[in-house]
Amino acid sequence: MRIVLVGPPGAGKGTQAAFLAKKLSIPHISTGDLFRANISQGTDLGKQAKSYMDAGNLVPDEVTIAMAKDRMAQQDAVNGFLLDGFPRNVSQAEALDLALKADDVSLDAVLDLEVPEGEVVKRIAGRRTCRNDSSHVFHVTYSPPKKEGVCDVCGGELYQREDDSEATVRNRLNVYHTQTEPIIDHYRAQDLVVTISALGKVEEVTERALAALKDKQ
Ligand code: AP5
Ligand code: ZN
């Protein structure tokens, strides 16, 4: 399946993507994780992205689209993928449409995670991320690691992301409403959108997502 995951910052996209990708045997492609890996490796791409990310703004399309296309062209994504954090505005969505069309394939579903703003703020405030791999994510109360400050998966140090400060989160939410939400209408016109509530336990949300995706298979 080819799936796009959308939802506000802190909705649980990365958390759900990890389970869904495993269950559906497709790679989880997160542009946020790709940028953070580039930043920690000190690449030129990471240097270009860092200031935008720290401020909670979108990294320019040119850089982002090239990176996403590159990743989607890898062998493990030939038969499907779960995109998390891409596309994030209408021009990225149009670029993705064109790239898929050129390969004679198309999306199966756009899974829209709905969460009230108050809950998103709580989820982000308590989030702790692994320094070795930003897809290893915990929450101080909702999903605490076995040992405080230590990643259960790889033993790495847990920290609070630079863009998780209150002021930056406010800007990220604003960017989401003004730039990302319009892609939902873009995909509604293609009859791809399934909206689910992302409230409740992680496993409950995964079940809800899998049930919603069944209709699109
Ligand atoms: P990105 O990394 O994509 O951040 P985001 O979209 O803001 O999403 P988050 O990672 O904050 O949240 P999430 O929805 O994955 O939630 P999570 O699962 O961690 O992007 C970061 C930046 O990169 C952007 O601001 C931009 O600068 C740049 N960027 C990325 N893609 C780009 C693009 N396409 N174009 C341009 N720029 C781009 O969950 C949050 C917390 O809640 C965790 O602690 C988790 O444990 C907890 N939690 C999850 N589910 C539940 C649950 N059901 N109940 C209780 N707690 C839960
Ligand atoms: Zn880790």
C-alpha cells in the first residue's frame, strides 16, 4: 500500500507509523526523522534544514522534495510506503502526485489523525526522543521508558527536541493549520482521505487505523 499520514505535530504520527509499517510490511518514511539524522551526521542537508526546524518552519520545498523522492526511489519502497510528515503543503502534494504518476502508481489512502489541540500540547510537552534515532519516541507519563532518560530500544540518551519548546510548538501548529491542512482538501478531491480520532491508547488508535485502511486496500 502507498499511504500518507497527516495530523498536527504531536498527534502520534511517528508512534502509529512504526506499528502500521510493521503490520503492513512497508517502510516508514519520515521526512522529520530523515532531517534529524542528517543534522546529527552534520551533512550539508542537515545544515540547510536546522534553522528552519528549530524555528518550527517548513524546510524549503526544493530540498524536501528531492530528499523524499530519493528515499522513495530506494528498493524497499518500490511496492509501497507509509509517508509521515510528507507532503506538508499543496506544492509538495502536487510534486508527489507527479512523481507517482511518472512511475504509473498511485496512493491508496491518506490517513488523517484528529486530535484536539490541548492533547497535542500535552503529548509534545512530555515527549522524549532518542539521540541515536529520532524514531525511538517515549512520553514521560503516557509511555515512559523502563529506565528514566534511557532509550528502551538502543540504550541511547533521551532528550527533549529543540523544536518542542512552547513558542516553537505554537508556530508549528500555526504552520500546520495554514500550510498543511489544505492538503486534506487536495486529497479529498481524489477520494483518498480517511479521518480517525487519535485519542485513546496507542494500540486502540492502531486498530482504528488498520480498520479504516482496510476499506482503501
Ligand atoms: P516532524 O518530525 O515531522 O514533526 P511533526 O509533524 O511536528 O510531528 P511530531 O514528530 O512532532 O509528532 P508526531 O505526530 O510524530 O507524534 P509522536 O508519535 O512523536 O517535523 C519536524 C520539522 O521538520 C518540521 O517542523 C519541519 O521544520 C521539518 N519538516 C519535516 N517534514 C517536512 C516537510 N515535508 N516539508 C518541510 N519541512 C519538513 O507522538 C508525540 C508524543 O505523544 C510522544 O511522546 C508519544 O509517546 C505520545 N503519544 C503518541 N500516541 C499517543 C497516545 N495514543 N496516547 C498518549 N500519548 C501518545
Ligand atoms: Zn534509541
